[in-house]
Amino acid sequence: MNYFELKIPPVRDQRMTVSDSFSGNGCEMMDCAKSGCMLRYNRRFRQSGTCQMSISILMAATLENAVLIMHGPIGCGATLHTAGVGAAKGKLNRGKAAQPLVWLSTNLKESDVVNGGEEKLIETIRYADREFRPEIIFVISTCAPNIIGDDVESIVVRAQEESSAIITAIHCPGFRSRVISSAYDAFYHAILRHFPFEPEPFRDFTPLDPGDPAYEAERERYRHKKNHTVNLWRLESVGAADEREITRLLNAIGLSVRIVAEYASRDEIRFVSQAGLNVSMCNVHDEYVMKYLQEKFGTPYIVAGIPIGFRGTRAWLLAIARHFGLEKEMEKLADYEEKQVREAIEPLLPAIRGKRVLMCGGIVRVGEDAVLLQELGMDVIGVRAYHYDDTVLPLYERITEELPKTLQYSVSTERFELANQIRRIKPDIMVSHVGVQGDIAKFGVPSVQSFDTEKGFLAYNGIFTRVRSIAFGLENTSYQKRLSEHIELPYKDSWYEKDPFYYVGEESAG
């Protein structure tokens, strides 16, 4: 039995080398990744972690006409208040109706943990179906039902017999995985197990009549269209501006683009099989579902990094063009686009050259951003990723060669380590993940977000946006300086005397 036939998907810890704890230079990182010693790295002490459920529900919240049922204690749904706002805004930016997010909770109590929550779940599904008539019902299986052994899948099967909605479960308890990237697999497993991926005759299309004189010509026309269509798999950190930029570039060489699965409808997802190529926009995001589509429909796929920076964007675009025999056309397009961007950013470069920058965020983004900023004359003094897994190994083999050999790479989400690292290496600015700018400002250091779904940070438009954001961030740092003078941080001086990754090492693996 392969992974796709399982009721509950494996986490990445079960099928590849992963880590949430590492510190070393590029050679050490690559040696550790290839030998497997990355698995033995751990912490003797930790304060925070990441929960895969938070990402899975962000993805599910974007689908059209969907209801989310949190099967667990009421608090597990706390983040959906803000997720709903973001999803509505994302739909509006893509020309869709800004539907409010409907979510319910089975509200498991202590007695339910003892006696089981299956009956609460089936009643909540029935209520959701009756009251809201959704096209999709996602059951979010949280930690509590996974600990007590609720048979969520059997409840889903029972409920499906009574409903015209697609009902599927996302199994994403936070305790199962050390790395948040398992969330992507959990979401896609729920999709591939219960969603149809083929268009329905007479609903989605009118079948061709073999007796029609135009039959062969129409069939060939459709085959050509399908074979030159690219399924571009979204990630939640990519905004509508990024999607338009990528679509523009691929359209320019004659390719059609279909963007899935986030922000898609049930009807749109049925056309996923009608493409000549599946393309990932980020190594860690989509390989699970694309392997399934290759196995099920024979559709090839490409995982080639992320289109960030001159080198990263060109490599990503050429990987797609090469599949269609359009490499020369893409080379010409890339040459033209790069010339335009270099001219646009030239006036901004004096403001950023020589500045010391610390990268912090998703492992694929921080790597490609570091290569870009190093190329533009900034001094990259550290690459701090939130996790590591084997999907990024080919990418980091290149990145570690292009960046200085002594550069420190770390894998951490711990704020106390970040505090120590900033105090020790004193960056002029940070490029950081969304949500940590406030903490960074307390150290008197300006920072810019590694992405913003309201702006474009991918491909050639993204290069300009990145450079402009850093130049602007460095222009006036008085707020951060004043804030740092009036904030008392919770760390003792003895902590700053230690190495930032004092608690990380092989010897601490349990």
C-alpha cells in the first residue's frame, strides 16, 4: 500500500530526513543532510514550536464555499478568526466573491475525551450541511481526537452517504511532526482522497461527436491546449500580484496557466488532470500531491525551487520551458526582463550595498533571497530557516556553493535564540517571516517581510519590490532605536554570553 491509499497520511518525519534544530556552515549542513545526522540534532531546551494544524487550516480556509469543522476543543479554532479575514481578502484580490469563512467546532470537553467524540462529530457535520449547504466540508482532526482514537474517517464515510457536499478530513495533530511542512501533505492528502480530479461530461464539457466532420480537428485542438497547460500549485504566502507576474511570463512563451488548489472551487479542482505539467512554486510545498497526480494520471511535474532573484527566477522558468521545448524563447524573455529590472533597481542599490543582513523565515525563500542580496552587494551574515527536510536538498546544494563558505546556517523557530543571534552579529537589517517584526524592532534593528500577499515578491517584479523595501527600511530606523531604548527584554546577560545555539547538538538527541 502506498501513502496515498492510507486513511491518515504519513508526516514528513516518517518519509524523509527532517530537522527543526541545526547550526553550522554550508558544508556541515550539506554533509549532515546527506548522511542523515540531521535527524540526530535536537535541543536540550526549547520554548516554542510550530503546529502543522495552523497551516493546514489556512489552506483549507481559502477554498470556495467550504465549511471547516474543528474536531477538538474550542480553542483549536482560535486562529480561524484572522484566517477568515485573510482568505476573504485573498478571494477578493483574485476577482472572486469575498465569502465569510464558516467554521464550527465539536467543542470536545473532558467527558468527550473519556467517552469519545464521534457522535458529536457526525451531528456537527449534519448541522453544517443542513444550515449552510456548502460544496465542501473539511473536518480538521486535531490533537485530542488523534490521542483518544476517534475513527474520523469512518464518520466521514457515514456522513458522505447523506450529503451532496464533498466531505473530507485533514489529519493534522501538531504532536505528530517536528516540522510544519507536514501540514501541506495533510491538506493535499484530504484533497486527493475525496476530490474528483477529472471533468464530468455534460457538466464541465460537451463530448465530441465522432461522426462530426470536425471531430479530429477539435480533438487535436483540445489535446494541444491540454498539453500546453501548466498547473501552478499555489502556496499560502503567494499573493495575487505574484500569480499575475508568473502567469504573464508563462503566457509570453505560449503556455496557459491554471492556478490550484488554494482559492479554487470544487469545479475548478476537477480540471487538475487536464494539464501537460504540474509545477511547484516552492520545494517544500507540493511534491506530495504532484507525485500522486503523476501516478494517477501520468502528468509529469517539476520541483525547481522558487522564482526569487535573478538566478532563482531564471532557473525556475527555464525548467518549465525546457519541458515544452521552449528554452530559447524563455532565455530571450529572461534576458529582456533582467535588463529592465537591473535598470529599475540601479538608483536604489547605493542605499543597500555593504549593509549586513540576516535572513529569517521559510527555508526556500531565505536561501534564494540570500543569493539575490549577496549578488546585489549586501553582506549576508546568516541564514536562519524555520525547518529542514529533504525536498530542499538539491536547492541548497547550489545555494551553499553560491554563498560564502563560512556563512552560518541555522534551523530554528526559537525566539530566545533569535534574540541572542541579533545581539551577537548586529545586523543592519533583517529580512524576516511575517509576524516577527515587532520582536526584531525591540533590538533596535529594522526588518522587512520576506513576503506580503498584498504585494509581489516573486520573479522580476519581486526583485524590484525586495530591493525597494530594504532601501526604504534602512532610510529611517529611528523608531526601532527609540523602542529598543525603552524596552526591557526578558533575557539575562548570562544567556547573551552563550552561543545562540548552545542548546542545539547531536548529543542531545533523545
